[in-house]
Amino acid sequence: MAQILNELAVMNEVADILRGLSKGEQRRVVEWLSDYFDVYDDFSDEGVEMVTFVEADAADAVAIDFEDDIIEEPAAAEAPARNTFEGLYNEVAPKTAIQKIVTAAYWLETQDQKESWKSFDVNKLLKSVGVNISSVSGTLAIEGKKENPMVAVLDKSGDSMQARKTFRLSDAGFVFVEDRID
């Protein structure tokens, strides 16, 4: 119960901070937090067994079992073949910004035979399938600070604030995509 109260306190603090931002700023902050802490990597495909909701005063906790509430996905239209970027993207089904970037980079390196790429190349490819990432460069900067990043910086030119960087997928990036394709 103490852990739940601690989580609620943090949620309230975050909500108070986010209230002062516009909707777009709130979305970017939440996306950044999700990517930074890899929250999507913590979920399994089998769903959540138990979720606990707590009243605002934390007097009573209500546990709800969602195990039997599995929602069937509607039958999808014919998926594009993997020989298109859209087909690969749908098969990989990336959830976070860095996963989306890595999927696009994988396409650039394996199908377009690029030995390296810039954030612009990835952004352009993602936009071709209707995916908009607020800051590809910012996401790549965050990824570069991790212990085992999926993307490596090959070259950097210019001032640190205006630097033009060239990237390449690391082994972890290739593994991420290849583990998700048949």
C-alpha cells in the first residue's frame, strides 16, 4: 500500500508540473519519459493480470482483474508486404520513438544500402508512413547516453548545439528489429 501511495504522490507532482504546459508540450514530455525509461519494454504481450486503482484519499483500494477482458483485434486489411517500408514497419510494430527510429534506420541500412544516415533521412522515411516524431535528434541524443544504445554516432561536425551527426545502427538496433520480424 505504501508503494501505491508513493506512486500516486509522484503522479500528482507530475500532473501539477504538466498542467503548466500546452498539450503539445505535455505530449512531448510524456513521450520523452516513456522512451527514456523504456516503459513499453516492460510490458508483455500477454496483458496485465491485475491492476489496482486507488481512491484519491487512498482509503480503499479496488483490485480489478482484466485477465478475462481480452479484446479481439478486428480483422485487418491485407498488410503491405515486407518489401516496402510500410510492411516492415507494421511487422515490427514499434511503440516508442526510438523503436520507430531504429525500424526506419534498419530499412535505410538493409534495403537502401546506406552505410550511415542522418536524422533527416529517418524523419523523411517515417513521415512517408504517417509517423511524426517531435525530435529525432533529441531522441537519438537520449539513446546515445544509454549503456547499450541501439544507435551509434559515427561522425559529428559543427558546434555542439548545431552539430550535424551521422549515425549507424549498433548490434542492439539490428537485434531489436530482427527479433520482431519472421
